[in-house]
Amino acid sequence: MTPPSRRRSPCAWPVISEGRVRNEPITDALRSGAGVRGSIEIRQESVLSLALPYRERLEVRRAVFRGGPGPRVAIVSGVHGDELEGLYVCHRLAHWIEQLAATRPEALRGQVELYPALNPLGLDTLVRFVPVFDADLNRMFPGHTEGLLPQRVAAAVMQHLAGAALVIDIHASNIFLREIPQVRISQDFATGLLPVAREMNLDLIWLHGAQTVLETTIAHSLNERGVPCLVVEMGVGMRVTPAFADQLVVGILRTWRALGVLTPDVELPELSHLPFVADDTNVHYLNAATSGLFIPGVEHWMALREGDELGRIVSPFDGGVRSTVRSPVDGVLFTLREYPLVYEGSLMARIMAGPPAAGATEAAHG
Amino acid sequence: MAEEALLRMTAPLRCDFDIPYHDIGDSREAPKLALVSGLHGNELNGIFALARLAAVLKDVTAGRHAGQRLRARVIIIPAVNVLGVNTRSRRWPFDQTDINRMFPGYDAGETTQRIAQAVLALTRRAHYRVDIHSSNLDFEEVPQVRLYDPTPDERTAATLFGLPAVVERRMNTIFTSTLGHAWRAAGGTNFVIQAGQAGSLQTAHCERLFRALVAFLYRTGLLDGVTLSDEDEDIHYFGLDQNLSMISEHAGLFVSKLEVGRWVHTGDVIGLVYDGFSGELRAELKTPVAGLLSGLRRQPLLCEGDLLARILVRHHVAEGADTYLHGQGQ
């Protein structure tokens, strides 16, 4: 088994250029919140505030970095309270822009908005859904200003993102599955989004078929209203994978530069990852044939041959093997189960077949 | 007559498990009626009503109720989410998926997709199909038939249950992944019934639900020889836009002494909101319309943007009722 041809090496952290960025920890002044630095205005503000039953309020906050009158772009994450990868990406981007503000603020032509935590109560209480309402926030869009609390959150976010040139919605799978950094695009919006996705420095683009229920996601709702929105899936729930974040940050900054949010002379690393394109015809799902403990025997993002063993399902009650999991095709392993216990039917892996192949199954989305 | 299992599966560490159902009547015929509840493991009213109905219908077929006769085969699944019942969980407890968002399902997919596929495969041959829910843990609803974009037959047959309200609602995107929607693709006459509150058993709602199911069996000619109570005759049909959801603009402790199923006048106080710290009265919540109080908040802790009550009205009200699906339990 050999790794796929695409590079999977740690990518360099983007440095603007020699002499322009001080490669040192951010100063206390830069940490201190609101204030104007050069021509970049940095502020944190609430986009929605709703009263909770006892004393507290639910605040959905964003960080805004306002440079010139150029395009507005946004990052959203933390729609699910157990997905943390996007939070770290927001931190890295904020750090980069704060450095820019301190060195050459004129390079930010447009405005960057970070919405790291759309489900702050879920994140702060370690719950995937919106607590109390037990609602999947990503099935509440476009929301309703006079509706239930999760619908109000959705509506406020939609309102604030209107007019953005590009929104990137970062997800981190769930606690069960680890995903290679990838963009997911509905076939409905593929024409406009595919060229942008190719430049995101990610390993995979997955074009999936339209599903009615996914019309309630933030990405669909934004795209339908003419706000381009890419969905990034990477890593695993309840964890942060710094290498994935740094890889994505390069793609995001390059994309912002291409959109004119950053001046063309901002120096950024070259793309280190070029994506494969998967769709419903070449993605193979490996669901558990029986229940037990799934112990993988391969690394994530490995190239596999048909018949290669991916892992075994075993039982702690005996020494035997309940099921041996084998690749049904030649391809690359882009989803690998992280949580060991499986029920019959639990997804253990997804493999993108090398050459496009028939036999696709329906998509499930994190 | 037999107790069957529609799916047998392994579990990681527990013993193998199954989803049992009742198959009552002549098994050589296609079933005429399929009754399902407990897609959500904490919705107990439907489970109890269906289990009791199965017991009675088995007695009927065994000849223990003189003069009564079951004329068709009936499938009854009291609880689909068996592990959810035992762990008091609405969702499938292992991966927190909602079985009623997994339809039509897939027999080689995730566990809950397999469960959904098996439920659909068993029930799709029946002509009449009913999926019974409670509301959620926070909300109580008067037993009612819910119709989504119904056929003329469904509009007519919905009144045969004799429940106090038949409520028509718009199709919406979430509903497309439910059992009720999957049934529509197979034709037939399909209903969603909503009764009471999740997390506990409300015996009055269970009795009403039980009588409704018996009345439906009798009025569709599937069950002979029963005498229906005439107290269930007060039926009201509410079309699209005849539903008002009261959403709170206040937060605090919500207190109400009302019962669901009563009629209210414009301006009647639905409940009071107190500040949980200072004890001061923050708001008197009054209904802006007159109508049937079909649902009422039972959870005292109230957020801004929480559902207080649902009122079914005789005239049309301007409200995007379909946007308020969440919180209805189903």
C-alpha cells in the first residue's frame, strides 16, 4: 500500500514576506480586543442576543476586520457544538490578520468576518445540537426572525452574511469519523463553486447529489440567496488537528487574495494540496457487517487496492475476529472511523475509487 | 396471530436485539392498517395506546369479545426505537440520530437507515397507515391528526378518528425525511397523530387515543361489533393558516394553569412569566386570537424565542406555520 500521489506533508505557515511580518508572538496590545490598527479596524460584536431563563443571555458573536472598501468575506464554524476544527482556523486567521494590521494594514482591501461559534451554548456545554431545543442548527436555515431560538440564530446569521463575496462554513465531521480536509458541494451549485474549491488547498472535493433535507443547511440557504458558500469538512469531532487548519488557512488566504480582499502583492505559500474530485459514482461506503470494536489496520488517506484489509471488528468477550473489513475497490481512504465501537451498519470508512466506478450509495452528511 | 420481529441486529456489547411487532388477523391477506409509534423512544402515549390496542384486538380474534370481529390484518409496532425507550431517549442513543429523519432508509446503510428501511418495508403494503407521536419533553398537545399536503381521501378519513382536531399543515423540508412522507410515495391513506407530551404517560390522552383508534377501525369497516362513545364527536378541521404559534419575547419562569383542549378568547391569559431571581412578574402572556388551545408549554424554564402555546383558529391567521415544525415532537 502506498500513499496517494497528492502530497500530505505538513504545509508551511503563511508568512507575508521577509521584513513585513514579525515572526514573534502577538503582543498584549494585539490581544486586547477592539481598536484600530493602521487602517484595519478590529472589533468584536454580538450579532444576536437572546435572554435565557435565569440571568444569562445567549450571544452569537463575530470578529470583524475592516480594511478597505473591497469585498467582504466570512468564515463560519461551530454550527455543531462538538466540532472544533473551525474554531482553531478562525484563531489562525485572526492571528494572521492581526499581524497584517501591525505590519502593512493597507494590504487588507476588504473586510473579513469570523463567526467561530454559531452554537455557543452547544460549544460551551459540549453538546452537538442547540441545547434545550435539541435542534440541529444546520437544519434550521434560513431561519425566522420571530421563530424559535435556533431559528432566530439562523435568521440573524443569514442577515449578517448577506452580500458577502464568499462564506466558508467549516465542519469537523462528528465524534465518530475522521475526514481528510475536503470541500463538499451540492450539484445544484457546482458550476460556480467548483473553481473556488479547487484553490482551497484541500485534498478532496466531494460533489454530492441534491437532497431535500439539506436545503435547511446554512450553505444551501446562502447559495440559494446568491451568497457563495463552501462547506469544508475536516478532522474529527471534539478534537483539533493543527496541520489541517494550517493547510486550510493557506487556501483561504489565497482565495481571499484572488477575490481582492487582500492586495495581489501579499505573498502566500503555493498550493501544497490539489484535490481529487469525488462524486456519488465513485465514493464507496464501508458499513459494519456486525457490531463490536473496530480496530483499523491502516492510516487515514492511504491508497488501497481492492481486497486490502482496512481493519477488523472484534469482541472483548472472545479472541476471534467477528468481521474483516476489506476495500471493495482500488482507491483512497478519505474517511476513517475514529470512535471504535460500531453497531451493525455503522460507517467505518469511505473510499474514493481510483477510476470512476459505478455502484455508488447515497450520501450521509456530517 | 403472531408476535414477529421486523429486524434483528447485533449490538457491540449487549445481546442481540430486535424490534417486535404485532401481526393480527389473517396473515394470508395484505395488511389493511399499519400502526407505528415510538420512532422516538421517549414518546410513551402512542406506545401504551398501541400495546393496549394490540391486546384487545388479539382478544377479539381469539373470540373473547362476543359479537366483535376483526375483518382485516393489522400490523402494530408499539415502539421502533427500542433502545431509546429503555434509555428514555428520543433519538437512537448510540449515535444520536433521529430515526424519523432517516426515511426512506437504506438496508445497507447506517444502523438507523436500516431500521427505517425495515419499518417502511413492513408497513408500506397496508392501505391505512398511522404514525403516532407525542410532542416533545417541554410541550403538551391535545390528541390531533396532522395532515401534510393531504389527498382528498386523507382529508375525509382523518375525521374518522373522532379526535378533537384535524390540522392541515404545509409540506416542509424536514418532513421529507420522515416516515409519514415516505409512506406517501407508496400511495394509500396516511396520518400522523400527535398526542400529549414526551417523557411521561398522560392517561387521559392515552384513553382518547385508544378510543380514536378503535373508532377508526370501526368506521373503516375493519372492526365489527363495537359501540362508540358519543363524547368524541366534537371534531374540528383546521386548514392551512388556521394555526397560531405563540412565541415568547420574554425569558424567565413560565407558569400556566390552563389545560390543553379548551377554547380560549382573544386576550385570555395563557400564562405568566416571572423573573427567576427577583421573583417579579415580567409578563402576562395573552392570546392574540380566539380558538382551540391545542398545545401548551409545560416546561417552566423559558428562553426568549421559546414556544408558549399553539392555538387553532376558525379564521385564517397570517403566520408561516410551516416554519415552526421544530418543537412538535414528530
